[in-house]
Amino acid sequence: MTEHVVIQDTGRVRLLRIDRPEKKNALTGAMYDTLREALAEADRSDVIGAVVFAGSPGAFSAGNDLADFVAAARHPFEQSPALRFIRQLARTRTPMVAAVDGIAVGIGATLTLHCDLVYASPAANFRMPFVELGLVPEAGSSYLLPRRVGLLRATEILLLCEAYDADEAVRLGLANAVIPADLLLDHALTKAARLAALPPGPLQATRALIRGDQAALEAAVEAEAVAFEARLRSPEAQDAFAAFLNRSRKA
């Protein structure tokens, strides 16, 4: 467990709040492990019927903590907390809802592709800058995003690393609605409670039908992981990480 992820169960809804505001909620290995186990527990539970992801005010998640990530790159990616979390995310049966306020970068953006409902504040800004970092997409985003927004728009987002704001997320079908920041979390929790109150059998069966080919999604996650590990050790990625960390030290 880590103090940077707050887990709060209210009724049948589990809130997972990423709470590392000094680093814009960038995720460390310990945070990934906590989130993964919280999702696995929700799937095993007869009580928890929905999960809500949220960040601290002004930031959903800046993605991977790069300093933590560079250190982890010395070990096989197969063993990384990030990949273990992504695998759990892809196979979680419990409905998931995201409340996105502020930046949602990397896994902060790709995580929302797995959520059944996504609500964003006017300040929400999504970006998947994997190519700029010398990497490839993760969390099944190379499979999920083209299915959601079409091949050409997905290409702009993934190859050109183009950001999209809350209004564009709604237009693209990547968010349900734009909600004022002060109402965002309560709105997401209310929607999650409605999901959790439904009969779990038909809810999960319908969810599986909506989401489509689970085997294809998990195959995409594994293919991305192989490519990601190869790119993680590439000169392009190492140079990008070094440049980012150098800028951070000077800031």
C-alpha cells in the first residue's frame, strides 16, 4: 500500500483517488501495485459494485513517474508494476468510472479508455505522448482508440501526440459529459452508485457485450508490452528520459 493512493469504500462504490499533487499525480511502482490490488479486490468482492478513479484537484495523473520508470527499466518489463496494473485494468469485471480534472497524460489518458463512464472538468486535458518519449502506446490503447474514434483521429493522437480537451473528448466519444470541477467527483460517484445498484449478473454480461472481444484486447496489451520493453531500452527513449529529468531538475 502507499499513502499516495486513497481507497474509500462508500456503500457499494469504491473510490480510488490518486493523491500525489506535488508530482501532478505521477504514478510510481508502489502506486500501481496499490491500484492493481484495489481493482482485484473489487472483482473478488460481493459488496463493491463499481469503482471510481479520481485525482487530486487540478490533476488526474501526469502518467508514469519517469525517475521511478528509469530505475525500473533495469529490470524486465514483464515484472513491472505498471504492466501488472495494465493487465488487471484490462480484465477487471467491475464497472469503472473516471472523474478527470486537469491533466491526464500517458496512463492517465489510456486508463480512461477502459472506464465505462468518463466525466471531465472544463480543465481536463488528455495527451498520449509515447512516441515523443521514444516509446509505443500501452494499456491496449493502440487497439481501443482506433475503435472508438476512427483510424485517422487515433493516428493524430498517438503518432502526433496531439492533446484533446474535455469538449473534444465528449465530441470524440471519449467522455460522457463536461461537469464543473466542484461537482465532478460527486457526479461520478452518483453514476457509479447507479451502476452498483443494478443486478450484477446482467450488468457484467451486458458490459462484456458492449466492450467486445476481450481476447483481442488482452492480445493487444501483450503485443504493446513486447514493443514497449524493446523501446524502453532504445537510445531514443533514454535520450528523451534524460532530457525530461534534466528539465525537471532545473525547474
